Amino acid sequence: MYVAYLVFCIVGAVVIFRVVRIQFTSKTTMARQTEALKTQMRVIEASRGNIYSDNGSLLATSMPFYELRLDLVADGLTNENFNNNIDSLSFCLSQLFKDKSQQEYKSILVEAKADSNRYLLLNRRVKHDELLKLNKFPLFNLGKNKSGLITIKESKRSRPYGYLAARTIGYERVEKDNKNDTTRVGLEGAFSRYLAGVNGEQLMKKVGPRWKPVSEKYNVLPQNGADVISTIDIHLQAVAEQALNDQLIKHEAKSGCVIVMEVETGYIKAMANLTRDENGEYYEYFNHAIGTAMEPGSTMKLASAIVALEDGAVRPSDTVSTGGGKYKYFSDFEMSDTKGHGNITFEEAFVVSSNIGISKPIYKYYKKNPKKFVDGLKRLGLNLPLGIDIVGEANPYVKNPSDRANWSGPTLPQMSIGYEIKTTPLQTLVLYNAIANNGKMVKPQFVKEIKRGINTVKTFEPIVLNEKICSDKTIAQVKHMMEEVVESGTGKDLKSASFKIAGKTGTAQILDGGRYSKEKYLASFCGYFPANKPKYSCIVVIRETKSGQIYGAEISAPVFKEIADKIYSRKIEMHNYLNSPFKKMASAPELKNTKYSDAQMLAKEMNLKYIGTDEGSTWVKTSAQGKKIKLTQLKSNETTVPDVIGMGLKDAMYLLEKSGLSVMVKGTGTVKRQSLPAGNKIYKGQKIIIDLRLS
């Protein structure tokens, strides 16, 4: 009994000792551990850089959005203040967000107050201009400490021009389920390493539901992303996209793409990709221009002509017998033309796009050594991807005679007219651009420079892929042949009185289920302009029309012509003023409202006098006064909405964005309407919609 009693006493003493130790000794340690859990080194996200067009218009930016929450047990939030403001606050919230009635908001707030809710969600996506209004609401205008208002800022990527050039601008998306899985599309993905910047680190302490900095010092200072200045001309982009969209609708096509490239530099000025959805609407779902490789058809006859002329297989003046439009190479393979052309020259075969006239001399010369023809195509780079910055480029495909499983008797004549060979529209355009550039093949590029503030981080100079793809003699010959296509051949509907176009039509049956379909066609036109001094090259590819029209000359060529005409009319430096129609003008034309310096330059180029405003004016309205142009000063300041009606897109965007407005654009042409009246007070980040119409 004594032993048992002693054991119980010892156990009791140990228990008491442990309780005392936990109470007075471990309490400090546990408090320290608890405090440590509330203090962490937190990541401070860097602001992502902007993407601009070639003239400085904003294509993509990070817009601030705010998550709004309410701490209804905040130290400064008294019951008196809450009760005095609850009705008017509920009314204001209902009017601003329009998602709940005044009574619903009041019930939510009263219930949250009764429950001592410290993190009540009010709204997840509040814009900056809405936040400015909200800060003036009853209760919230007392400040954060007295109202309990919590604002959590986050950035969302925004494109001021909406869907314009959507796939070219692209996006970067981190998958929710796997943070290491990131989808990168377009410029956003290709240049993310510059745009993303470097995240910072700061020691922060958790106070209630929020993390607050322990001090203003950063362990790692965040470095905001650099800006990407693209090669895209936003006006040309709008023109290309509108022209393509209208043609796709007219012919109920499945999809289409347009690329406009600067001949000398390889800079992409416009790239439009439209695909029809189940509702018959067209959107940029996929970048066909770089990601879809297909049999191009007759546009590839340029490559065949270059190889044959270089090798001496044929001369432009050589006669080819095309008969009545049918020619059998083998008992089981017959090639046909749309009609019989009889005896024509090789040049004429190219101009009228005769399959027989192109394939016969090539087959005759290369049939014993088809590898020589294939090697010629490879010299032109048609077997290699371009290695562009934007991800997703499809690989081209050129058959090899040594691959017996895929090479047969018809392969050589088929390849000569653009079948059994695959290229993307961009890869085809690069070949045509090289001819326009006198044989120098340049790499397509989408970015001119990377900038951090006013400092240039990197400049993208033109990259030469091949200094000379063929001889000057061959270049001169194929240039003449492509000009004749437009002057008298399959592309004669493109003929313009103001400037010359050179190019080639293309129509190809689409391989469907192992056979060439008689219902599905690929229509294209590829070329450059002005033909005598090429400035731009362009390709238009439209797939699977339902209108009954299938040929490149009637489907794609009109889009090319519309784009070329509008570019030519806008680019004054392309005009030949020795034969300028301006010299014969009876009266001054109506011009867009623009900069004073631009109006001066236009008047000078058109040999017209201008009258009106002082030379110190920056922006002016223009109006025709007989043979004179009257200029009237457009007054503007940084605090009120500028008047952009009558302006072109470039000038309107510059003025509005400079004023701090978020711009949405509808249509193309000249600004006819603006959603915010001129002279209204500006709230930074406020949205304005401008409607453009062609005059």
C-alpha cells in the first residue's frame, strides 16, 4: 500500500510539473511558432508588359480589376456608422453592379454584421472606374479603417481592339490543375520571357484574412515586364480582316487567312485567320497562316517555273502542246485543264495556269532524274520550316524519290502543279516575297523591338534566309510572267489603273478520305505590289466555299485587290506623282481630321493650298473649300474626352489612349460615333467605344 501510494504521488508530481511547464515555459514557444505561421515571405507579382502595334497603338495590356470584400468587425466600423449608412450603401451597390436589389444587399450586409463576418465577398471583378465611384459611396467614403472595405487588386489581360488579330497577339494560360502546364499562343506566348518580368519577394504578416507587408523593404524587388513593339499595322490589320470576313460570309467558306508582309524587311504588317463556328459566325480560333500545311495547288507553279528555268529545262518561249485540255501520263493517270489551250508557250501556260502546259516540260526533263527537280525545290527552302518566333508552325512536306513507298509515276507531274507537296500560307508567301525582293529571301518577323520604358532592350533587324534564291535572269522572267497573270491571265480582274500587281492564282482539290474531293477546294492568290517597285507581298487563302464558286481568281483574288487598293490609297509614299490624278483635281477632297503636320503634308502632296488655323495647332478638323483645304483647330486637354469623330483609327486611338481611356473599336474606316461625348470629364481607365465606317 505504501509503495502504491508513493507511485501515485510521484505520477501526480510529474503531471503537475508538466502542466506548470506547459503553462509558463512552452506557452512562449508555442506563441512564437504561431506568430511564425502568420509571417511569411510572399511573392509580389511583377506587372506584365504591354504589346503595341508598329505605330504605338495598344494591342494588349494588363487591366487592373479588384475583388471587393468587407470586414464587418473592423476596429473603426461602429454600429452607429453601419446603421446610419446601410440603406444608402445598399442602394448605391445595387445601382452600380445591377446584380441584386437594394433589399437583397441590405439583408446580406445585416446578416454578415450579425455573424461578425470578417471577409464578406461583394464582387470579384470590379473595374478601376467602378472602384473610384465605389470609394465615394456612403460608409466607404469614411476610409478603409472605418468602413472595413478590403480591395484585392489583380491584373487581367485585355485587348483594346477586341478580336482583331486575336491569334497573332495570342495569350499565355497556366492550367489550374497543373501549374507547370502552360499554353503559349501568339506574341504573348513567344515573347513571354520579356513580357513577364521578374516577381519580387516581401516579408508579410497575416492580419485577419489579409497579408500586409511587415515593412516597405523588399527581399527581392519586383521588375516589371518589358514592352513588345510588334510589326503589326493596326489599320492594315483591320482592312485585311474586314475584307476576308466579308468574302467568307459571301461564299459561306469554312475558313480563310490573309498575310501582308513588308517585302524588304519581312515584317508582318497584318495576319488574319477566320474560322466559321456552328452559328455561321467567323472568329480567330486557329492560326491557319502558320499552323495549317496543305497542298497549295497552282501557286506552287512559281517554284516549278523557277527550278525549270534555272536548270535550263525550259525557256519561257518554248511551245507546249496542251491539246484539248486532257493529257494521259499513264493509263490510270490523266491530267486536265479547265479548257483546251492548244499550242501555247511555257510563259502562256503559267499565265493561264495550264496544268498540262507546266507539267509536260518538267516531266519530260526530270522524269529520268526526279531528284534533280526535288533538289531544286529544296534550294528554294520549301522543305524546311521558317523557324518563326510564334509557336505552332506546321512542317512543310516535299516528297523524296528515294522514298519508294510514297513516290509513284504521277508524283513528279503532280508536284509540278502543287499537289503531293505541302506548305503553309506563310511559307508560300516567303517564296513570292523573295522574288519581289530580287531574290533575297527574308525571314518573317512579328516584332521590331523590345523596350523597357524609354530604353531599348532588343532590336529585331531583318534576317536573311537566302541571299539569292536564283539568278537575276530567272527572277526577271518569273516577274514578267506574274505581271502577265494580272494583265491578261487568270488574275486579270485584279488589274488596277493606279498601280501594277504581280502574282499567281491557285485552286486545289482537297484530299479527303484518301481521294481528291470534287466538292472541297482550296482557293488562293499570292503576289506583291506595286509590281514595278514592290513594297508589300500578300497571300489570301480561302477553304471550302459553298457558293458554287471555287477558283482562286474569283474567291481569293478579290480580297487581295481590296487590300492592295486600300493600302495603296493610304500609303502616299507608294504613289507616282508624275502621273498623279491629284494634278487634275477640280476641287479638294474631303480628308480625315488629323494632325496639323499631316494635313500640311497631304495638301502639299496634292498641290492644294490650305487655309485656317494657326501653325501652333496640333490637331485639326479638315473641310474642302473649292481647291483649298480649310483647317480648324481641334481643342483638347488631358481632363476631358477628345473629339475624334472624323479621324482615322490611328489618330483616334492615339488621342484617346493618351487621355487614359480604355478604347473598344467597331468597324473600319473613319470614326463616325464615340460613346463618350467630347468635352466630358475623363476618369482614368474609363471605357469608350468608337464606331468606324468606310466613307
